[in-house]
Amino acid sequence: DGSPIQLAIYPEAEHILLRVINQSNPIPPDMLDKLFDKFTRVDDQLTRTTRGSGLGLFITRGLVESMGGQIRLNSADGFFEAHLTLQYPPVSPPTHPEAEL
């Protein structure tokens, strides 16, 4: 819809907090966790004015959690916010003994 998206980064000793904020109509609290489900959107199918498949937060959660992080959502009058906490330094994926041959 052309509204600005704000990104704030807060580095700390063992993690980095990212806050992504954009303008939005209020989202009911009981709907926030459901937004992580595949193909879930807040808007009504019949009145949809924005494009999207409802996969963005599903994919984002998978990536954040695979790096040992967490994501949570918040919504209030006029904005929607995602808090991403990523471990720092990043968690290394487990190595397989065969990979070292």
C-alpha cells in the first residue's frame, strides 16, 4: 500500500534484536500466532486489495528458528511489528562426519 517499513537493529552481547514495523489495521491478538501458518492472511478473500500468498511469515519463522532464534508479533492501533531475536554469533549447523572426508 506504499506505507513505509521501519527496521531497527539492536546488537547485544549474545543476540541481535531486529524490529520490523509497518502501518497496519489492528490485528486481533488471537490471530497473531495463526499468521505463522501456511497460506494464512488477515484480510477477507472477497475484499483483498494486496497481493501475497500468506507464506512470508511461515518461511521467516522457519529460517529464524533454524538459526536458533525466535520471532514474535505485535499489533496495535496503526502498526504491525515483528520482533526477531537472533543468536550472536550465529549458531553453526551440525556437521556430518561424512562431510569432512
